[in-house]
Amino acid sequence: MSELRFDVFRNNWVVIATDVELKPKDFPINRNNTNHAINSNFCPFCEGQEHYTPGELDAFRNPGTEINTPGWQVRAIPNKYSAFNLEGEFNQETSGLFSCANGLGHHEVVVETPQHGLEFHHFTYEQMELVYSMLVTRYNSIKNEERLKYIQVYKNRGLFAGASLGHSHSQIIGLPMVPDYQQAFPHFYKEHGECIMCRMLAEEEQHNVRIVGSTKHFLLICPYASRFSYETWIIPRRHTEHFGDLTEEELKDLTALSSRFFPKLVTCLQDSSYNIVFNTAPVNVDYQPGYHWYMQIMPRLIVVNGMELGSGYHINPVSPEIAARVLREECAVE
């Protein structure tokens, strides 16, 4: 049997199978779902290949090393194949039914390690902390560009998550407009006078059936209307709108949580592809209260099919309640 669940964050429905218990090993896509498929003999992100990439925007480096040379731990560079550029102003034109705008925006890559083959879930606590620190630093730098209205931080790991290079990296895109689904936050606040995420945190802790783990500063859950099997969210307990507003203590707590959870998750998921997305408040727009940033981890255990493409309704064959129980057992973080 299945049921329809309403996703209050995206104003859409999700089809959830409530009586099937599929473990990650039961998904056939895993048989060929390795990161090695996108590895090659040449990688521009490796240490010593800095001259093959655009010039460095920022880096954590060994003392005495120069920009665009070896000796770095984490490195931020422009995306060589960006679909956006920061030339001119944002202009939108409409002719009848048809609207278009110039591709104003920003796109960069954060190379997370100089070592090829060393993946995010293999990182030491220290390396993972450097990655999060760089993402926060770059986020806060990009939001100073007033032409940008939304900053998307994300990571594609593996072939089925859209990764084109096997070397561990994240990406940051600055957009001149705000995604429609982000309006769920101010709309809920306007109607109810409270943050939708803070409300959800309270209800999840009350019901305690979709919680995977918790720390002083974060709650790890499988969301009620999960679009993907074994989807998890890392949510800050403190009401804070921007990912870039992490305190030092919160950043260390997020690092500790991630360094415990991700190695177990990847093992549990049979080395599957996954996406990480940071959802955060718009920037450089008129202030609207109610936003609350959070981090989505979306395993790509099945391929999106025609039903999902046609209707927009995702089909999730594993209920978040079952997923949370499996992850609590196999990926304990406490």
C-alpha cells in the first residue's frame, strides 16, 4: 500500500510506499553505481595541475606556498564551464508568452582535497572542517555581490548524481533570482507567525519516529515527505537563516556529526551516488522573516521515471519511518 504525503516545503505531493522495507542493497542501480566510472587518467583538480584551472579565488594553504601552486588543502576556483557570468545587469524581457533573461550569475568549484580518490566520507575531521570553513567563507564572499539574489551550495557525488569528475569537490552558484519553492518559508511565517522549520523540529522531536540522530546544535532526520529513499536532512536547532551564519561552535559540531555519519551512510548505501544541497535564505532582497537553512542529503538509489517527470510527484519506495530506523541502526552518530 502507498500514501500521498504533502511536502510543505515544496508545495507538492510525494508518493510514499508505507509497507515495503527495501534496504539499500535491494536497489539494482547499485550494481554499477561507482565513482570510478567518472575517474580518468588526467584530472585538473589534482595537486600539481593548478595551471589547468582558472585562477584561485581562495585557498587554505601551507605556509610559504604561493597562489596557484601546490601546497593547498582546499581550493576555490571559478568553474571553467560556467553557464553564468557576472557581466552587466540582470535584464528580463517578455514577448507574449515567452520570457527570457541574460545568464547573469556566478559559478565556482571548491576542490575539497589535493588527493585524487580521497572522498568526502573518507576525510579526517580536520579536512572536513576545512571544507565546511571554505564553503562558509565563499558563501559570505559571494553574497556581497548585490546582483545575486540566491546562493546554492551543492555537491554531486557519483555518476548518477550528475558528477562529471571523480575528484571530490563541491560547487557554489549565485543566481539573479530566487527559486519559487523558497517562498514556503515566508508564506508559512506570514500565516502562522512562526518558522516552518522550527515548528517541524518540535514536532519531529515530539513524535520521534523519523529522527536518525542529534547533537547539541543539529537534528538529523528523514523528512516526512521524502522525495528520495533514505533522504536525510541536517537541520540547525538555532533559528538561523543563512548557511554563512554558522558560529565556530556550530561549524565544529556539524563537522563532528558529518565525520561520524557520512562514512557509515556511504557503506549503508552500498557506495551509491548522492547529492548534498544547502538550502538557505535569499540574499540582497527585501527582508522576509521565517527562513531557516538546512542541508539535504539525497541518495540516488533509483532513476527518476516518466511518472515523476510528467506529474512532478516523486515516488519513494521506502518510507522515511523505515529509512530512519535502518539508518539509526547502521549509521549511529551518538
